[in-house]
Amino acid sequence: QVTQQLAAMNVVGIARPSHLYVPSSQIWKRGDHHVHALPPTAKQADCWQGRSSQLILFAAGFQGCCRRRWHSLRLPRAATTNDGKNDEDLAESLNERTLQSLDFEVVISKLQEHCCTAVALATAHDPRMLLASSADDVHSLYAAVQELATLEDGDVMLSDSMDIQGLVDACSRGAVLEPPELRDVSVAIGALLKLRSGLERAAAQGLHIPTLLSIVEQIKLPGELLDVLLDAFDDKGELSESKFPEIAEMRARIRQLETQSATEMKKLLSSDKYKSYVSGDDYMQLGDHYVLVVKSQYASEVGRVITESRGGRTSYVEPRELASISSDLVELKRETAFAVRRILASMCAAVSHGSSAITACLQAAGEIDLARARLFVGEDMEGEVPEVRQEGVILARNARNPCMLLRGDAQVVGNTIELGVGSQGMILSGPNAGGKTVVLKTVGLLALLARCGIPVPAESPRIDFFKVVLAQIGDMQTIEDNLSTYSAHLVASRVMLGITAEAEAGASLVMVDEAGTGTDPMQGAALARAVLESLLCNGARIVATTHSAQLKNWALEDPRTDVAAMEQKHGCPTFKLVRNLVGESHAIETARRLNLPNKLVSRAQELLDEDQRSLMALQEEAMATEKQLQMQLQRAEEREDQATVAEKRARRIETTFRNEETKLAIVEADLTNRLKELQNSVKDENEARMDSYERKIEDIIGQIKRHAGECAGTLQIVGDTIEGLHLEHDKAAKSAKQRTETEPGKLIQEADALEIGDWVQVADRSHWHGFKGIVQQVTHLPRGAVRAKVKLHGSKKTLDVDKTKLCKALPSLPNEIAKSPMRGSKPSKHNYNKMVDGW
């Protein structure tokens, strides 16, 4: 179909494959474009020369299938190289070569491992879609990554069940999908809704995720689509009977007829009706028919033949007793299948109508999936989100090579990289195998990671946005196949100059490995310097490695460039970057370190001229001096460390003393406060105790006053403490008093006269027994009974008692007791009984 359509389409772009030979009858897919290889016309062959005699024609009709159009789909320019390649093709080839030389495919591969959805995988596969086109886009990418870092796994529900774009496209073309396929669409729609609800729930809980919310806002599906597809299928992938009751009713009727058929078949087998015709003792189900295995000569006796065996000796016969049931069953299944097909068609129509909305939802889910993959890759490298501006600056402490980290290398040395602050360029030098190319690749990868929105493996990084990232590392013949290595480098340099000239100042980052090599050293250095100066004039940021003394001297003199070298100690590289230092190649030392034969190394040293040997001697002397200085520096550092440790110890002791002093002051203040509180508490307790004592004494005095008349001279205060003070009768005095009062205390008889004003004493066994009082009223009751109201002495209590419960008593002491000089004074510990004697 593609071939037939190509014949009627206009060609909008022409390009020859660089590394791929395409047969003329073969369809080839490059990126998102379907292309076809055709022989070039004679006119085209004049300008397209090379080992391939075929062209790739990009069909205009397939542009609608692309997610976005290639920026290089333009007619060829007049300016071409000798083999017909124009600068745009070379620029594209150089971009691809840059990504390859920087090992960017390692990052892409790791990114794809963390992707769940097909949309995210497709985007991660294409660097042009992965790299942001502006600093604002980078900020948005990093904002999504930072917001995802604050979420739990349950808040972001992504899965490969969302990969339904092919099914949606099929519905758009008018196809009717099968139930399992539509169930996949239903599951995907449910997953999309869960993704949105999970993020909205996280936002409702207080998490600040505006970027993610702006993405999931695109997950909007038509209500018709949701009504038809949600909960439409059961676990088996069939239409849900709860959502479609008419289907449930039909299926229930089918099951009923099948059960009825099975029952009838069992009855027939259990009877002797067809026993002589049937082979076997069980029945079979062929399609919608229940059959018996019958000998062919007796088939007409049983019923309708459904099918026969290959030999014709056995027939599968549907008994005539099941003809009506079988007919109903076949018809009902046909109606059910038609109803199911009608429902499936309506679902596919709803999917077709909502295809654009579904595609937008899938794109939004893919965007979130890719942001999460960026986060995971950053976590794999222990990366940080950098500050991103548009000033052409790279500042990174402890910057490590991302690819080495993702590959799981055991030891990855970090370096401080500074570019674009005080100078536009950095010229790296140092020993072979010392790590210059690794630093070069690290710089380029940091810039690419920032454009992808992936956290970079560095501390407190600032990686500005570079719209152009180009690298000349390794063999450049891949961009121009029929040129020599050095010629390919020159072509790449020309392309770099053209690209950086069109870019804004500070928006280009160019890396050149082994500048000035590949040709005559003097001429190569001169050309390399001229290229680097032109790149600086274009406003590009450059990082170049070199062994050329001319380029090192130029870098020292030019204020636009800084020099740096890879450190080497004791004849071995440390892979540390040292700024403001020019490094030596140390080729002879490297050969010795790599165990080349000593005879060979010595011969190489002999072949050097006198100046070079003198230089080597000076280098060896310098290295020895450096080693000695390093040892002295090490000892000085050790002494400094010891002094620092002693100083820290003294500071700790001083701090400890100050802390103890502070603690003592706090304890002293606390004790003072507690002492005051204790004094106040004791004072309050003493006052409360004195009040209690006063109440106790007043209570005792009250008791003495109440019993003063009848118990005069018989009471005494007993107790060693105030709390234990109480009144007791003096037994001897009480006995004498009782003897004195016994005679006048004779019980009053009924015949005895009782008058108002008489002193009496209560004689019954109530709790008023022994109390004295004055008769205030005498009442004569029927049958000679007499009751008297007696007011008790020393109390306001008046008793109503029978006169036979009373006895005569002597009057109490005079009222002058109340006027005793002791009243109102607080008795001391030793004058209680004296006070009682006075009363």
C-alpha cells in the first residue's frame, strides 16, 4: 500500500542514506517517516555522487502520520561537498556523531528502562524529541521531576495497560474490535482516570504540584465514552452482565437450554430406547448440538446426522427428541451474538469519536511517565536538579561522568568544572590516559542532561541552557565517509563554525578532543588555534584537549581561555582536574607505566634531541622536587591536622566547661526557685496547721462548755500532740460526783410532782443520757401520763420526754463561767487542765 501511494505523491525532500544501503523495492522507516528508495534521475545524479546510486524519497502524504516534522525536510541547498552532501545533512550527521561520541545512548537506554508507556518509550528513543528547545521548557521538565520526588508511589499510577493507541487508530478506521481488545481500551481508560485522581488527591492533601496538575488536566474523556466502556467487561474479558442486563438474560436462557439438553441426553442414555444403536455410554457436544455416537446404519433411527467419522462407520447424531431444544438454542445464540456485536460496534464508535481525546490523554500520561523516568535516572546517578539560565555558564562541584555511573563503575572520580564565568574556553592538557577525554565527555553530558530535564551528578550545579552541543571526539569519518580522518575533522570544524555563527552568544558548547593532531604538528596547531579562535568569536563555549605546546602557550596568553591539567602523582594519573595548570604529556613515563620493554623506552629516549632530553631531565627533576615537596606538604598537612585536632579538642573542652557552667547556673536558679517555693509551701502549711490547731482547741473548749454543768470537775484534756488532744472523764472525780448526785438523782415517779423550772437529768438510754436541763413545759396526758419539755443546759436543744425518764438534778454552775478570764485566750501546751479547773 505504501508503494502504491508513493507513485501518486509529490516528493518534498531528498536525502541519501549515509550508512544504509536500501534495495529499490524495499520500504524503509526512518524515525516517524515511511520512505522508499528509488533510482535517481539523470539530473539528480549530476549533483548526488557517491558509492550509493539510490535516493530516499520522503512521501508528503505520510507527514500526517508523524508526531512532528523533521527540521531537515527541505530541498537541498546549492552548497555541497565534493560527494554531494549539503551542510544541513552534515550538521545532522555531526549531531548524531556528537551523541554517539558522548555515549549518550547509555543515558537513553537507562531512560527507556524506567518508562512504562509506549508514548514515553517513543519519546525517549528519539533524542530530538527528548532534548528541550528552550530554557523555559527545561524549567518545566525539572519542575515536574521535583514535584514527582515529593509524591508516593501510590500517587502516580502508571502501567503499560495504557498502550492502546493502535486499537484507537483501528476504531478510527471503522474496525470493530473484539471483546478482549475493547476490554484493554476500557482498562486503559480506567488507568488514565486513576492517574488523574491520584495526582488530584495528592494536591488536595497539600502537596504543591502545579506542573503535574497542568499535565493531567489534559486527561479529559467524553462522557459518552465513559458511560459505554467503564465497567463494561468482566474478569474473563466478556461483556459484563451487570452493565448489560439484556445480555445477562440471553445468557441465562442459553444456560437453561443447555442444561435442559444435557438432562434430556442423560435420560436417553439411561433408557433402552437407543441402546442397540449407540456406541459408547456418553454424549458429545459439537458446536451448538448435543449428539450421540451412533453406528452409521442406524443413524436415521435416532435423529439428524450432524457429522460422520472419516471412515463413515460412525455418525454423530442429534436425537430427534432434542430437535426443538437445539433449534431454540441455535437461534438464541445467534441473537446473543448479534446483540453483543451491536454493543461492541457502539463501543468502537464511541472510541472513534473520542480518539483525539484519548490520544491527548495518552500523551499526557506519557509525559508524566517520562518525567518519572527522568527522576529515576537522576536517582541512579545520585544527581541534583541544576540551576538553569541562558548565560553559557557551567559550574559544578564533584561532577562525575554520568555514563560511568549508569554502567556501575566502581570508582568514578569527581571534578570541579567551571566554564563561562571568567572565560569562554578551557584548554585541557596532561598525560595520556589521564582522564582528559572523560572530563570532556562529562562536560558535554552535563549540558545534554540539563536539556533533557534529568538531574545531573554534581553538587550545587549550575548548567545553563545550550541550544547547540557539538563534539569532535574520535574518528570523524562517519560524517564524511570518503574523506581521510584529518579531512573529516576539517569538514566537521567547518560545520561547527557555521552552526555556532547562527546561534546566539553563549548558546553553543563545542568540545574538541586532541586538537591539532592528525597532520603536521606545526600546521595542525595553527589550524586548530584558528578554528578555536573563530569559535570564541562566535560566542561559543569551548573545551579542548591537546598535547600541542603551541596551543598551551596560546591558551595562557589569550584572556578568553583558561588552562587546566589532569593531575599526575608519583608517575600515575589521579584523574583529578587541576585549574590554572599546564600539563605535560609524559609519554615516556606512560610507556614505562604500561610496561613497555625497557629497551624500547630507553631507545625512544635516546632518539629525542638534546633539548627534548634536557626537557625530560628537567621534568624528572621537577617530578622529584614535586615528590619531595609533596612529602613536605604532607608532613605539614599532618602537623596542621594535628594542630587542628588539638584546637578542636581545646574548643570542645572550653565548650564543655561553658556548658557545665551554664548548667550549674541553671541548677542554681532552679534550686533558688524551689527554695522559695518550699518556703512559701511551708509557710502556707504552717498557717493551715495553726488554723487547724485553733479549730481543734475551739472544738475542745466548746465540748468543755457543753459539759461544764454536769461534768464539772470530772473532765480532763489528754494527748501529747495537738492533733491527739481529746476530753476524758477523770474516773475518780466522776465516781465521786456520781455518788454525790445519785441521791438527788432519783427517778421521778408518776406520783411525784414536776414543775416548770425544775432541774432534771435525762435517765433513759438514748444518746442524750446524762444531759441536764430545765423543765419548760409540763403536759398531762390521758390515763395519768405526764410529758415534759426540757431545754438542755448549754444547748438550744429541747427534748420532749416522759417524766418517768427523768430524775431530779442539782442546778449547774453559775453563768459566771462564761465570763471566765481564760475565754478568748489561746491556751499554752501546759495550762489546759488549769483552764478546766478555772471553769
